[in-house]
Amino acid sequence: MMYPLLRLSLMLVACIPWRIMYALSDVLFVLLYHVAGYRRKIVRQNLTESFPEKDLSEIRQIEKKFYHFFADMMLESCKLATISPDEIRRRMKFKNVEAINALAHQGKCVSLYLGHYGNWEWISSMPLWFEPGVIGAQIYHKLRNKHMERLMLYIRGRMGAVSVDMHKTARYITSLVAARQVSVIGFIADQSPRKKESRHFLPFLHHKTPVLVGTEKITKHYGFEAFYLDVRRVKRGYYEVEFVRLHENPRLLPDFELTALYFRHLEQAIRRQPELYLWTHNRFKHAERMEE
């Protein structure tokens, strides 16, 4: 009974006209930022440590912009339940898709590096831009609540994306390679590793930061191409995302260099539009601050 109620609630929110939805988002911002103070302490700490060159007024400005965007993204994600393919293509435009489709013609798979940046839920619309036969997949972390996970998988799958439980990644990729199925596989690769996990440290936003290197290992092991998805927010409800090639031959790179390239691109994007990063995420809990 729980799932039908959740699905109904989602559909009701998704049917709200855009203009009214953004008015509601403004109210949600007030609730999140001023009333509940949702994770404001960790957001302020992350921003202050990541931008030591900025004064308190600048930090507060970014902070407020972030909470405005965070509220927008929550409601925009609900729109995936009803939005048409034509409208999502109009609102989230993918650039340099021809590079991906050209590689697909050569039978090559792509590891696509993503971050918790911009509206990553809408990135599930990328299969709409690929040529027929190319699978767009995304690796995800299984949710504890089975009803919420079912709902998440529903909205992420509406535009043709395949969601793969991270614990089944190796099995899934092995089956794709065996079947010679051309795929673009998205990895949100900026998560903070657990202490017991294999990790490497890289400079990222003024921190010596532990990073996951699993995407790099997969890319090199299977000989995949490596791209980064560069996201820009044009205005409310409109994004441009570009496929950026990280290297012509990832296997030739020294260990961890592919991961370093990804984090350099991600940091550039964050510095360009800092409000689009997920600052509520305790990304630096195992990191060390670097000297200014």
C-alpha cells in the first residue's frame, strides 16, 4: 500500500505547472534554509574550507544560492515522473553527442564520470540522445527503503536509462562485454570512501581528499573510453551538458591520473557555479585541509 501512495504523491507534484512549481520551490527554500536550517552547519563548513579566499558575505551568498537550487532540484526531479521526452530534451541539452555516437559505431563502450553536481537526476535522459542500440546505464547505491528505491528506479528509467546496483556492477559490465553491447555507463565518482575501502588521496577544493578509484580500474581493465559530463545551469529548469573526453587512451595513463583528471574537471565546474554542488554531503569527513 505504501508504494501506490508514494507514486500518487509523486504524480501529483509532477503535474504542477512549472511556474507554480518554482513558486513552491521558493517556499521550500525558506523552510529548508531559514526554518529547519537543514544541514546548514555542514554546508557552511564545506564552503568555508573549500573557498578560503572568500569572505563571509560571499560564502553566505553561495550558501543561499545553493539552498535555492537544492529546492529547485528536488521538485525538478519529481517532474521526471510525467515530463515528455521532447520537453526533457528541450530543457536538458547534451552537447558533443556525436563523439559518443561515433565511438558506438566502432563498438566501443564509455565510462562516463559524473559528480553530485547540477541536476544529476535529469541526466537519466541521456539515452534520448544516443543512436538506437546504445544503452545508457547508471550505477547507483541501493536505498534502504524498498518503496523509495522502486520509485527512484521508476523515474530514472522513464527515458530509457538502465539503473545498476553498485554491488552488481562487475557482473553487469562483464555481461555487456560478453554480448558486445555498446554502452555508456555513468559513475557518480565523487563519493567519500569508507575507511576500510581501497582509496587514493588527491587535492580537491583545498583538501587532501580520499577518492574512489573503482571507475578508473573498470575503465582500464575493459579498455573503455573515458568521458566527463560537464554540466551548466543556463537558467531555472534549463541545463546544458557536454561530453568531454578525458584522454584518448586511458590505459596509457599512470595509475590514478584518470581519477585526477576527473576531479580537476569537477573542481573547475564547481568554481564556475559553486551553488550547483551538493554541499549537504559530508564529502570531506575523511579529508585533511591543505595549507593555503
